[in-house]
Amino acid sequence: MSLHTLPLAAIGVEKQEFRNAMSRLGAAVNIITTDGPGGRAGFTASAVCSVTDSPPTLLVCLNRSASVHPVFSENQTLCVNTLAAGHESLSRLFGGKTPMAERFIAAEWTTLVTGSPILAGAVASFDCKVTQVVSVGTHDILFCEAQALVCNDDTHGLIYFDRGYHHLMRQEAS
Ligand SMILES: NC(=O)c1ccc[n+]([C@@H]2O[C@H](COP(=O)([O-])OP(=O)(O)OC[C@H]3O[C@@H](n4cnc5c(N)ncnc54)[C@H](O)[C@@H]3O)[C@@H](O)[C@H]2O)c1
Ligand SMILES: Cc1cc2c(cc1C)N(C[C@H](O)[C@H](O)[C@H](O)COP(=O)(O)O)c1[nH]c(=O)[nH]c(=O)c1N2
């Protein structure tokens, strides 16, 4: 087996080095919404993935210092709205610092089972109850069991990669 010199190798990992490396992992962009006794809130998240299909469960990582954190903690329900091509400005709007009412005015919303806002035109929406929360470092990992789904076959996908947005074209139906 031959040994190669690793490009840009780092032993011991600083926060910024970690972020730089993580920026190379392309990910879907989602707007996570909630509505309930704690109020209505939403934020942009790329730290979202499938956990198990039985019961149908996703996870969402939420920074405990985010302004929306107390609202999600109280409501215990949320919707994962996976963004479509063209939703870049909506992603930026829900990405921090904008007052909550201004975020929601920019799009059309419905509700399904939990009452969490469902984004019209999302690639997919997972209406969920939060079943478990695990804290790791700065974030809470929210385990979310889907109660209802919406899928949209008419839109192309959106990926966040290298700190920028990229469209993913759906294959033509054969
Ligand atoms: N998981 C997250 O909390 C997360 C993910 C993406 C972006 N963001 C936030 O969005 C803003 C813009 O991000 P960017 O991607 O353009 O540049 P960036 O350099 O802040 O982040 C690069 C990558 O590092 C990871 N990351 C960033 N902040 C993190 C955190 N606090 N905890 C865990 N992972 C994190 C993400 O994968 C991100 O795509 C920043 O404020 C960032 O903190 C947060
Ligand atoms: C593309 C992209 C992806 C993410 C984010 C931002 C952007 C632009 N943010 C940050 C998050 O959206 C932001 O902190 C929230 O809106 C909370 O901000 P306020 O505290 O309400 O200003 C974010 N935050 C988080 O807790 N988990 C995540 O997975 C992500 N992912």
C-alpha cells in the first residue's frame, strides 16, 4: 500500500477548520416551522436527515442560542419544509435576524395535522411531532416523527454547497 501526502490535512480540529470542511458537504435546505402555545416561528436548517422509516423519523439540529429555540421547545411540533429551486431568498429570510412576521409574509402557507406552517411549493413537507430531544454541544437534536406528508413533483431541488445555493434538476419523466 502506498502512502500519499494528504492535501490540507489538519490534526486537531479548530471550529473554523471544521466549518470549512463541513461547507463541502452539500445538503438540502429546509425551513423548519412551528405554531402552537409558544407562538409561530421558523428558521432555515441544513442539519436535517432521515433517522428511521419505522416509525418515520427525521432529525433536525437547532442551535440553543437561536431566537426561535424557546418557541420550538414549548410547541413540541414542527414541519420540515424542504426548499425548491427559486427559494433562495426565502432561505436567507429565515436564516436569521429578520423579525418573525416579515419571514412568514414572504410566502404562502397552509396547515395539515399539527398546525405547523406548510410551505406552498416546497419539494416535500414533513408535518411532525417532536418525540425526543438530545443536547450535544451548542445544539439540540430534535427527533421528529412524521404525522403527515406533502410531496410536490413539479419543482426542482435546492442544495446548499460551498456556502452557496445550487439548483438540482429533476430528471425528465420517460
Ligand atoms: N448546523 C448549523 O447550525 C448551521 C448550518 C449551516 C449554517 N449555519 C449558520 O448559517 C450561517 C451561514 O453559514 P455558512 O454555511 O454560509 O458558513 P459557515 O462558515 O458559518 O458554515 C459552514 C458550514 O459549517 C457548518 N456549521 C456552521 N455553523 C455551525 C454550527 N454553529 N454548528 C454546527 N455546524 C455549523 C454547516 O455545515 C455550514 O454549512 C452561519 O451563521 C452559520 O452558523 C448553521
Ligand atoms: C443555509 C443555512 C443553513 C442553516 C442556517 C442558516 C442558513 C442560511 N442556520 C441558522 C439559522 O437559520 C438561524 O440562526 C435562525 O434563523 C435563527 O436565527 P435568529 O436567532 O432567529 O436570528 C441553522 N441553524 C441551526 O440551528 N441549524 C441548522 O441546521 C442551520 N442551518
